[in-house]
Amino acid sequence: MTPNEIAARMTGELVDLPLGLTEAYLPSPMVQNHAAFIERLDDGTLACLWFGGTLEGKSDISIYGSTLAPGADRWSAPVQLSRDPERSEQNPVLARNGKGWQLFHTAQPAGNQDECLLRAREITLSDGKLTGGEPRTLDLPLGTFVRARFVRRTDGAWMMPVFRCISRPGQRWNGSHDTAGVAVSHDHGATWTLSEVPGSIGSVHMTIVPLGGSHMAAFYRRRQSDFVHRSQSLDGGITWSAPEPTDVPNNNSSINVVRLADGRLAMVCNPVSAATSSDRRASLYDEIEEGDDRPDATGGCSPIWGVPRAPLTLCVSTDGGRSFPTRRIIDDSPGTCLSNNSIDGRNKELSYPYLLEDPDGSLHVAYTYFRRAIKYVRLPKGWIDGDEA
């Protein structure tokens, strides 16, 4: 589809597909929409958040949200939840504490992820509409990024999986020194401490999955565009092993992993890597770096950008995420992502997916569609095993 054809479908209306699937293109007033996060609120309403504007890294990028009430036939009109005219606000995450829901998101100047602030604000739902409170900046180092759901440690503390975009004096951030970490709060997010995952350079977008008891696994996107990596904790999230490769390729794009009610792990991702494509681009922000004469950061790992972001695939594991032999394609396209532009038709990515299991066993998936829209798909129970509705 062309960008205009996609825009015509961005009504939020649920459309039934063959095999029991349902899809919708979420409404948005912005031409670029990316980095979806989906969660179920207290009354069963689904909330989907993302960032929208003209181009990732631009100061008009803000957080938006839409809801799908139980029994509704379309997603609600979008609501703008953040408004910083100086920074690009990205990567929304919702977290529940004893008082209600909080929205966490990043805020960076241009493409300088190493200068990012991490912010939080209260979120309320009234008459199907989300409302955001005043933001506060978290007491974490500059360059701390969030993308994944929070998890409780066995001692009750919050764990916020983060990645650190490390600044190099006089050099421009390019992802070469990024590492994974866990921010921990014992007071529902009022204050934080930070610990790093050992041996994690290039391993980002840490997603923590409790496996039972004190056993947890974490999964990582890779700047090196090789394989999804995995580490584990045997003490309830207090310490973590160094990341090691799984059998799932990764293209230096986001992944999401959940534990299903039946105990299996489900990962939604693009299982392709630099070894399977020669597509490359200079950097994530090469379209907005004019006027920044600093050289790229040296040392660390060698990030690879531009590997196609498709197909969008659901991968299933029965061994705690060491391997994912079952793989089913949810959506497919050329996956071309050599440009972040959302209006010239070059971008064909299906990326940054988020996954949520429903109490009835169905799966909700939200993801970026050609950088133009956030697409929602509902997969019926049994779809991952090839069962037809």
C-alpha cells in the first residue's frame, strides 16, 4: 500500500480476516507513527501507546494513545499524552503501581540518544479517554532508554529493563557503546538505582520474562544485527548472566517476549539478520544529522543499521527461550527501512511489535506498519499451532 492508502485505512475500525484474525489501523493525526506498546487496563480496556510526529528524532515527536473498550468495534480517537517542544519523546511504556497507571517514556534532543531524559507521568482512563498528568524526570543517568514492561523482583522491588546509550566525549552517538541494565525501585518509581547486565555491549531492549520461582530470562535486540540474545537470573532478578545467542536472527530492531498461560514463551520479531541481507544505512538518524560535524563514536561494537524489518513473525519456545523452533508469519512485506520517511513510500518495515495474551487465549499484537501507521492484529487461540478458527 502507498502512504495515502494506509492513511485511508487509519480509522481504528476492526476488520475480520480469514482464519479468525482481526485487524485495525489505529487512527493518528501524525504522518509518522512508531514503537507501539499495548496493555490491558483494569476494566479490560486495551490501551495502545506509540510515538508520532514527522520524523523520529524531530522535536514534534510526542506520545499518543488510543483505547479499545470491551466489545467495541473500533479503536478510539488518539490522544496526545506528552508535549515537549524541544525534545523527541519516544518509547512509551505503561506500568501499574498501587495507586494507578504511570506512563514512562524517553525524551531526547534530535538524534542524540546519549542525552535522553527518562520521564514518568500519571495516566487515567475516563469515558474511554486517556489523560496524562504532569511529567517528572527520573533520577537516572542521561542516555537511559526504556522499551519493555516492568517486572517485580522476588523481593517486591520494581525492575525496569533499560538500555544505556553511552556518551563518548566529542563523538556522536551511534549505538556502538550501548549496554543493558536494570533500574530498580523500592518505592513505586519515586527513586531508582541502576545496575548493568555484564557483557552486554550491543544488547539492548532488554525484555524480562519470569519463568517461575526465582528463575527469570531476559531477551535482547542486538546492535550487531546477528541473533536475539538471552540471559538469565537465578535469584529473582537481583543478578544476571551475560547475554548469549539464541537461534532467532535479529536485524537490530525491537523484539517482544511474553510467557503464555500454557508456560511456553512467545516472541514477536523480524527473524532476519545482517547475514541474510546486504541492505545498510549509515545510522538510525542519518536523515537529521546535517549540521552535526562530530565524528561517529569509535570503539565498542560495530552497529549495523538498515537490515530489512520483515516478516513480522511469532516464534514459540518450550525450553525457556533457549530455542524457538515454532515460527509463524503474522504479516509480510519487503521490510525496506533504509529511510525513516513516512510519506515518500520507500519505507516498508513491519517493526517494533508488542504482544499481549488475552484471558481467552487469543493474542493481541501491535506494530509499526511502513512507519505510517500502528497496526493491530488479534490472533485467535490456537493460531500459533496452526489451528483454524
